[in-house]
Amino acid sequence: RLDGRALRKLPLHMGLVVTEEEPSYADMASLVVWCMAVGISYVSVYDHNGIFKRNNSRLMDEILKQQQELLGLDCSKYTVEFANQDRADQVLNCQSTLKVLSPEDGKADIIKAAQNFCQLVAQQQRTHTDLDVNVLDNLLSSTNGFPDPDLVLKFGPVDSTLGFLPWHIRLTEIISLPSHVNISYEDFFSALHHYAASEQRWGK
């Protein structure tokens, strides 16, 4: 937690994007627990094959195990809400909220939101002039309750986020790292330090 306080700024929402073919549950769990420990409130985990989302129970078990191993007796201070559409939210005095996403939460979610808006127009509950950024944001289900990501750590050789929340990362800082496998805390904290030192010009 002291490391997080030492930084000039800390992302409110961090995305962890894996473009590698073989995801590591243990290493991803370590990354999530480190995010929690430094004080990041929202964490999104994404891989382009949807492996983490299909096996979210396994990932959650690994996170709980890593909490115990990395934080020891302090782990009760760093609790996580597992926010996922496929299961009820689990809230334990929540300090961090985790979403596990897949490609269906990207472009497909935008398409579904557009279809829902068209239905509202057809039912005369909305008019086409009502559509704006805020209305579309509210119709998107994948990030309901989440702010846009401030920082994305992209792992792997692919020079792309492979469909990770295309609507939400217009202003996101993206840092590429070679792999999430065997990643060290030093590499993770170095990326946070790079983010804290960056100046976001918001397109200016």
C-alpha cells in the first residue's frame, strides 16, 4: 500500500490484457492481488480466447490462494468483489472490484447496446435524437458500474489489444510487457511508475 501512496497518480481502473495463447492462472492472480495491495479500485482481466472468463472459478480460487500467500494475515484487509455476469457478486467488505472479460464484452456488447436502443426507439420510449455518449455508456453491460480504464497492461507479442473494450479505451494509457508468465512485482511496479510519470494530454 505504501508503494501506491508513493506514486504521483494511481490508476482507478486497470486492465490486464493477455494476448498470449497460454494464460497462467497463478501469474494473473498475482497481478490482481498486487493491484489490490497498491490500492487500485477496479481491475479487468481479459484474454482474447475467453479462457479466464470460462474458468472464472479457477481464477478466483487462485486469487484467494495468492492473497493468503502474498499478504498473509493482512489478506482480510484486501478483499475482492468478483463482478461477473455469469454469477452473483460476492462482496467481502470490498476494496477492489474485479471483472473478467472476453471478446463478447467488446464489439458484441456495443452491437447489443445498439439493438437495445433501436428497440426503445421502435417502442417509442426513446427518439433517435436521444442517443449520445452517456446513453450508450449506460446501455453497455460489460462495464456497468466501472469507470473507463486509466491504464492497460498488455502482455504478449501481439501489437493489439485484440478487442478489449474498444469503446472505453479512447484515453487509456497502454503499456506493453513481453509476458505475464513469471512476471515480477518489480516489473509490475515499474509499469505503474511509468504511468504515474506520464502526462496525459487528452488528445491536445
